[in-house]
Amino acid sequence: MKSKYPKRNFSLALIFSFLAFAFLLPKNAGAQIFKVDIPQNELCLTEENTPFALDKVWDSVIFASAAATYGSALFKDHVSSKDKYDPSKIYDKDDINSLDRFFMTGYNNTLHNAGTVTCIIATAGIPAATFLTESACGNFSGQNLFDVAVMYSEAILFTNGIKDWIKIGARRERPYMYFDDRDQDGIDSNDFMYSFLSGHTANAFMGATFTSYVFCSYYPDSNLKIPVIATSYLFAAGTGAMRMASGNHFFTDVLAGAAMGSAVGFAVPFVHRFFAQRNNSQTGDSSKKPQLMFSPYGINVHMNF
């Protein structure tokens, strides 16, 4: 029997995979597997100077909020009325703005599958390979690996929750509906109404931004920063391009997905910098403590990164 929500199986599988990894991973994991000589500039920051940290209370709130955002969107979509496909409806390309009309095309299943592959690589493959490889080389502790897994789980939940709520509210028909080449599975499952915004692109750019930001924070002097950033965003951009070329999304769908995913991928770890700075300040490292200063011109917040 065909799944009622076939396009969401990937998101759910990805979410539960990282949740299981985060909460089943022992904090003393990350033992060195490969013996390699690591140059000084490639070493991860010590745990005393870790750029990110978890907080039991705040992370409980963050995680619960992320789970509620995603869960409520799934529930809302399940109970809300569906817009059934109307074969008599005429889809006129001239109704589409000129920018989106320039990039729109009919459905292509091969490119659809290619976009899913690049999304999986950007969202799961590159982040996992990056940090698990460093861990296997003894250059990323088990505590760091656990922290990253928890933060990434929160980011995935927020990304997919926000994405689903926007899709439910926007109800924009996909570009392939304006062509003879259409995705019949998408029509049968009512997925044709969920064009804005692009979920694949949102997840890919979330993964790219999260990986780039977190890696550069743990390895500030590494020569691998540019390769990690370039590879991450190459697959993220490729995902967006494939989603347009396959007829699944308009240009503005992809642009909005990239912006939202990037914002979440940056915001979640950025919040955890404050937890690390607070811990450092409590242990006497005042140089990383946020400073709040009042002046006749307003309030200034100063932080060292």
C-alpha cells in the first residue's frame, strides 16, 4: 500500500537516526581507531576550551520545543482537510511570476532521485563523515561527538517542523502541475500542494551550515576548513538545483528553503556557544564571558569568539 505521506519518509528516517545516535551514544565513545600523526594546526580545541556545550535545562527546553514544532505540524497536516486534485483546473504559466517562470519545468523522476541523493549526502553523509573521521583519528572526543549529535538532532527537528508548517500554510502547487509531465504519485498523495518551501533544500543547507560552522569552531586553524565548507555547500546547492530541474520546486521555493535551513543550522549551535562561554566564565576564563555595557548611546553586548 502506498504511504499517505511518501515524501516525509526520508525526513522521519533522518530524524530518528540522529536521535538514536545522540541518545544511545556513550559519552566515553570516540576512542582512537586509526593511529595518525596530526599536525598542531589540525588539532581539535581541548574540552576546556570547547566552543559548544550542552545545558540540561535549556537543552530540554530546546529539544522539547523542536519536537513540538515538528510533531504539531505532522498532526495538523494529518487532521486538516486536503486539497484534492481537480483534473478540470487549468494551470496557466503566465500566472507565475517571471523569475519562477524562467526556471520552472516538467517532472523528471531521474533528477528527482538525484536530488534526494545529494540531500542525503549534504544532510547526513558529510556531517557524519566529518566528525566520525576526526573521532576515529583520536581528534574528536566522545563528549564532543555527543554534543554535536544532540545539537544536530535539535536542528533537524526545527528545520522539518518549520518547513512543514510553512508548507501547510502556503499550499503552493508544484511547477510540474503546469506541464504535461507530472508526478502521479505526488498527485495521488496530495503532495503536489506542498511546493513552498523546498524541504530537501532546507535540510541540505541546514546540514551544510551546521557542519561548516561547527567544524570551523572546533578546528579554527585547520587547513580542511575550506574543503569542508566547499563540499558541504556544493551538495546543498546541487540539491536545490536538482529540485528545480526535476520540476518539484520553483526558484523562490529553493531560495526560501536555503535561507531557512541556513538560519537554523547556524542558530542552534550558536545558542550553545553561550552555554560554553558561561561554563568557561565559571571556571575563571573571563576573556570569553559575554560583557554587557551601558553607555549614553545605548546598550552594547561584547563577546569574544
